[in-house]
Amino acid sequence: MPFPIPFVEVVSAVWTKRLVRPRPSSRKGDNGVLLVIGGSEKYHGAPLYAIEAASSFADLIFFHSPAKEHRALLFGMRKKSREFIWTDAADLDATAKRADCILMGNGMGVSPRTKTIVNGMLRRHKNKKFVLDADALKVADKRLFAGRVMVTPHAGEFSALFGKPASAEEAKKQAAKWKCVVLLKGKADLGADIISDGKRIAKNTAGNAGMTKGGTGDVLAGLAAALACKNSLFLSACAAAYLNGAAGDRLFKRFGFRYNASDLAKEVACRGR
């Protein structure tokens, strides 16, 4: 499908070379502290995919879930992963102050509580970078974005969030209007993922139809948030889109379309460095 406006460039492995590299003298936490807020009684896998993808890129990952039955959720998640540190509601703001980036939305569900948490965090932590995905996109107040938020919608979520049909040109317009970085997952609808900060536009063509599986978007969000701990939101979005798509393409070469979000998360974590 032709694109209506010029692009900065097609993202590639070159973008990953621009990412901040850990210094030899680094200590624990120097290379990224990420806070993930998500999960619910119904959707407990989503934050796990995000955490798994982020775990090779951020030094420390803290996790909080607003789920009423969070202890049962935590127990189930602990069986699958040890890559995160649980944070209670009482410690949430203190942990947020320590974090370099905060990812919200994966599997949270849409409820008044989700809206309160998402917008409350945006209001209270104005000097932090945020990545908003999934259910956070349905409740976020765009007036709070203020140049420190990345949103990662698919075409339907983009239209719901901004009230406009998804396109490359519209992604740029909305990013400029609301002062955010848009990572529009547009492979199916636009032929590529579109990334814009309101000034620049890039596209990612890596990836394949095997990535329609549930949870692959959570992998992308976790990766983008981990990279954003130490890099600009625009660079993080571009690099994450490429690394995620390239991981999917490697899996496709080995398994065809028969791979899932767990496979993708492991591939990103192990080989996406």
C-alpha cells in the first residue's frame, strides 16, 4: 500500500546501534529500572509477555497489579517467571519514583479503577517516561501526555484513542497535537508499523502474519518500555518495532506461522540484543 507522505527511513538493524550501551563500570540499576502495571483476574498472561521481553534489556523490573485477587495472580505468574519484583499498592509511588520508565495497560481490563490508576500515575509522576498499551489506551487522558508518553495502539485502538482513522499522516498529526510518540501497529492495515513523534515518521516492515497471535503486542510494549529506560521514546519505538519484527521473522524461518507470544518473547530476550 502506498504511503501518503515521505518517511524518515525504514527502520533496520542500524537503529539498534544507536541505543545506549551499558558501561563496563555499570552497577545494578544503571541500565534501566522499569515498572510494569497490568494484569487482572482475566488477563494474567499479558504482563508476563511484557516482562519476559523486557528482562534482557532492563536491569530491574518491578510489577504491580490492581487486580482484586492479586495474590492469586502473583502466585500464578511466579510459576512462570522470576524476572520481576512485586510492588504493593502502598509502595507504588515510591517505586515509580525509582523507575526510569513506567509501562501501563497490559491485561489490566477496562474499569473505573484502571482509569484512576493510569491517569493518577500520569499526574503524579510528571518527570517520568511512560509507555501506554492495551487497556491503558482506552482510559488515558491525552492532555496528560506532555512529551513523555509513548502509545502503542493497533489500528482500532488508534481510532478509539484519537477519533481518527489510522494512517501514517494521522499518526504524525496526533503525535504533534498531543505531544507523544505514536507506535502504530499497522502491519495488517497499512503494510508496516508507523512510528512518529509529530515531526518525524519512520516505518517498520519487519514481521509477518504469525504475529497476529494474542500477546505479541505485549511483547512489543515490554521491549519498547525497557529500551525507553535509557533512550529517547522515538528511538525506543523504532528499535523495538524492528527487533520485535525481526524476532518474528526468525521464528517464521524455523516454524512458519506456528509460533506464539511466548516463543516471540524468548526470541526477543535471547537474540534481540
